[in-house]
Amino acid sequence: MKRSMITFALALSAIAPAMADQALASSKNCMACHAVEKKLVGPSFKDVASKYAGQSDAVNKLAAKIVKGGSGVWGPVPMPANSQVSEADAKKLAAWVLSLK
């Protein structure tokens, strides 16, 4: 009984951060244009993670794009600036996106 409860708790703790960061993405309106696995207005988060995989400065690069916006990387539709997102939250979001596979 104890072993299964510990296993369940460990599994839940592994899932919780991913859910929390998706909740942050939802609260900052990221999910209005992006989805985890499919392209909406912007690329899927998994496509972003693939594109920036292995780049040592990817978190800072993506965090800056989240706050300042950007254009030309994924096509003609620009990503608007999200000045309501703090630098700390932008880095959390960027790290979460980069963790997706």
C-alpha cells in the first residue's frame, strides 16, 4: 500500500510542473495562438522546442520573443509583444516550451 502511494505521489509530482506551466501559458493568453502539438496561428510548442533544441541561449532568446514579440521566423504572421508577461514568467514559459518533445 505504501509503495503504491509513493509511486503515485512521484508520478503526480512529475506531471504537476508541466500542468502548472501550461496553466501559466493559458493565463498569459499564449494558448490563443499556440497549442502544444499542432499549429494554430503560431507554431506548436513542440515545433518551437525542436527548432531551438540544443541551443544554449534558447531560454533567453525565447523569453525575449515572448515579451517583445517577433516576426519572420515562422512565416508572415508576426507574434505580438506580450508586455504583460514578466521576464521571470517569460523564462518559465520558455523553459517549459523547450522541455516539450
